[in-house]
Amino acid sequence: MIRQNQMIYLDNAATSFPKPESVCLAVDKAMREACGNPGRSGHRLSLAAGRLVEEARLLCANLFHARSANEIIFTHNATAALNLGVKGAVGPGDHIITSTLEHNSVARPLYYLEQAGAEVTKIPTDIHNGLDPDDVKRALRPNTKLVVCAHISNVTGTVSDIAAIGSFCRQNGLLFMADAAQSAGAAPIDVQSMNIDLLAFPGHKGLLGPQGTGGLYIREGVRLNPLIQGGTGSRSESLLQPEDPPEKFESGTLNTPGLAGLAAGIRFLLEQGINEIQRKENTLTKRLIEGIRDIRGIHIIGPGPDRRRGSVVSIRLDAASPGEAALMLDAAFGIAVRSGLHCASDAHRAAGTLESGGTVRISPGCMNTLEDIEACLAALRICALA
Ligand SMILES: Cc1ncc(COP(=O)(O)O)c(C=O)c1O
């Protein structure tokens, strides 16, 4: 078993590690004591599973300030939520506006929709400032239906002002979907005050839950077609998919142990306070960036420490390719980071790092310490000389 003290894990943008002990215990307890099929049978194991799922739903709703728990539906990851959001909302002839900082979980479904007759505008996006609401305004067409963008880029840590974009969308009758893959759990999100219609979130990154969890906030009143139909445990006499959320979007057996873990992850975050988590991650990221700036031969790709930014730091080294540098950090120093394109080729095109192998991405999380950052900086000083 890999313990935290055997490695320094700085790949939290991919998935968070380690998970709080309470998350591991909640998964174990659910597996042993509540692994009936939620919402299906009337026996105690099924009812216990159903309670765990509804607890997780309520916690997500509270975290994102949804009006009701039924505005949260569970998926297996953020990708499934993003696919449901864009494909469920848009049809042939509709126009979608997005940024050039998007992950492939947005860029690929949009390309798919474009092939199927939708129109897509990708706004060239500044890697320091994020998607500009004025550019969204300029891109507007009579058939614009949806604006979708990442809250925080997983390549550069760039923050887009989703409250300003949401406000513009609401005033103009457009749907607004935010990809909170890098911000859920790491920054406060209020779907009501930010005018977000659809919010896709992973359970396994900043929310500290197990892999295989995620979800979509769907504002009550937003019309969305489900991508799959099937058993929901309700209205089984009808061949029609139920019309009411969450069943409308949750056909098939849910990941009860995963959702029990997700609930424990959110409880952990709420105990610490999201603002406190954000403050901690900002401190770690600021120190990381300032330390890297003092190393000759290493360049930061993205906003500096004084801007509003996420805890995702991309760098390039003069002395080694991103792949070589990541390998060296792991093999020689026990430091886990990610190299390459991070599933976001558009973002690398915007950053100018597409043709040269991408970047090394260092992503501290709330379980990291300043000692981890200093150890990473010491290792980078050596890598820069390689
Ligand atoms: C910005 C962004 N969007 C979407 C995703 C997809 O998340 P998931 O792996 O939960 O599907 C990621 C994953 O890294 C991401 O960084």
C-alpha cells in the first residue's frame, strides 16, 4: 500500500490523493452494511443504500447552494455530466459558445455535435484572464443556445469569471453550463447567485470522494433530454422514461459505496470550510510559483501568483522534455506530477505548448503541506540542471 509519507503526491488535478480516512471508512461501511440496490427494493439493505444516496445528494445541493436536492443528479465522473449537459440541451441548428481552454470532455462532445449539425464558436481565450464575457457577447447569434466553459483550466490554472458569464447568459436567455472539474471543493460555488444552469462536477478530485463519482446540477426548469433510458425503480409499468429528476437521468444501479465516500468527502470539506481550503491551496500554489520563478531554466505557463488562479501550475524546463522531467521527479524524488497535454489540446494550442509535448503539471491539493512544496522545489532545482 502506498502511504502519503512514501511519496509526495502533486497530481490532485487528475484525482485527489490521499483521501481523508473518513472517506475510506464510509466506503467500507457502505460495502458491508448498506449495499442493497438503492431505490429498488423495500428491504432494510436497499433502504439503507437509498438513504446514503440521498444524503450525498443533499450534501452536494448544500455545497453548491442548489434550491433542492433533486437538482443534483449523479454520474460516474465529470465527463459523463458534461456530455449529458451539452448533448441533452443542444440539437442540430443550435449554436454553442465555448473557450479554447476546454478539456476534451467538453471539446470532444462539442465536435461530435458540430458533426451532427450544431454550430460551435470557440473564443480564443487569454491564458492569463480566462473567457471574457464581452467576447461571449460579440459571439452571440440568433440561434445561440448554450455557453459552456471551465471555471478553472486544468492546464494553466486560469480562472474564468463564471459569475459574470452566468449573469450575461441569464439576461440573454442562454443556458450556461460551468465545468467545475477543477474548482468543486476548491473554490466557493453558488449556482443561484452565479446564474449557473448546469454545473458539472467530479466527485474524485476536490470533493475528495472515490473515483467513479461525479454529478450534474440541473437548475429546476431547464429542459434536458436524458442520454440513456432504463430502470429507475419507479413507474416500471411504463415504457416511457420518468420525466422527473433525478430518476429521469439516473437509469441503472448507482455507485452507492462511492456516493457514501463522496458524502464523507464533502463533510470533511465543510468541516474545514471551503474558504479555508481555498486559502490553504492558494498559499501552497503561491509558494510553488514564487519558488519556480527563482529557478533558471524553468518557465511557468499560465497566470502568476498575484492573479486569481487555481492550484494547477504548468511548467516547462529548458533541460528536459515534460515527459522526462515527470519521470525524473517520480523515479529520483518520489514526486508524482503529470506530464503531456492533460486531455486539453486546445488549451495547449492557446498556451503555445501543443507541438512541444505539453507541460509538466504540478497540482497541490488540500492534503499537501508547505514541506511538500519545498521538497518539490528542491527536486526541480536539480531537474533544471539535468
Ligand atoms: C477541466 C476538466 N474538465 C473535465 C474533466 C473530466 O473529469 P473526469 O475525469 O471526472 O471525467 C477534467 C479532468 O481532469 C478536467 O480537468
